[in-house]
Amino acid sequence: MARQRRLIQPLSLIHIISRFLNGEHILNTARERTEYLRRAAKAFGDSDWALLAYALLGTHTHLAAVAGEAPFHEISRPLHSGFAGWLNPRRGRLGPVLAARPSTYEVAPKGAGRLIAYLHNNPPRAGVVASARESTWTSHLAYLGRVPCPGWLHVEAGLRLCGFARSNAGRRGFDAAPSLH
């Protein structure tokens, strides 16, 4: 039986979770994470979707995005198939990297702050770092203005959805917000 196409409405806030096959630790090195982000930047950049936030963990990834008109598979296929094609020869493996197609969950706009906080606090919950401020593999430091914001990451839109301005005061408010820790 064929899979049903997912109907994601344009301008919806979407939480995307991609789990790696058999719970394997796939994103172990800076090079692997950098390559995954490079491919995410290209996939989202070639579409009308806006990537708001990310968290990369060894066994899975979380992305927060605002949907565009393009079907989601036009982003997920080049991202994940391309990443598998890059990773597999380096690891001496064959086949898929993802356990299944990514899970997508629509989030109400008022839940943007909670979603972005959930992503940014994934590494502390996993015990990888003590706080979101210490993680280099989420978009948290870009939200705080502590690292340059890549052009493909829509921090300003994310801050706005969370109720903060893209100013030093807005970033401090974002960092201090109880719902974000």
C-alpha cells in the first residue's frame, strides 16, 4: 500500500524529527554535523520554507520550520538522501541512514517559544552539556547573538514568534525567559 502524502499547510509552524537507523550514533563529529547543516541549509534555501531552529544529536535531529508551498519531501529527500550518500562511503556502510521518513508535527504559533526551547534544551536533557548556552550543535548561540547567524537560519522570525525583538535586549529576554530553560 502506498504511503499517504502529508498535507502540511503553508505558514504552519512544523517540528521535524529525524531518527537515525537502529538508534545509531550518526552525528558524532564536527565534520558530520557541519555536513548535515550544510545540506539542511541548501535544502531549505532551495525551497520557500524557513528554518527557524535546530538541534543535532548523535541519534536524531530536531528542526523547527515555517512551512512554505513546496511539499516537505522536496526538502527531506535531498537533505537525507544526500547526507546518506556523503556519509555511507566514509563509514563503509550501505543503505538508508534514517529509520523512517521524518516525523512532522504542527505546532500552534503561540507554542513557538516552547518548541524552540525544547530543541535548544535537548542536549542538556541528554546529558551532553549542562545548559543550552554550552551546546554548539543547536541554534541557541545564534539566538543569543554569540555566534554569527547563518543566512539560512531565520533567527529574527524565531525571536519574533517567541515574542522578542532581534536586539540585545530581545536576546537577553529570550535567554532569561523561564519557558526557554
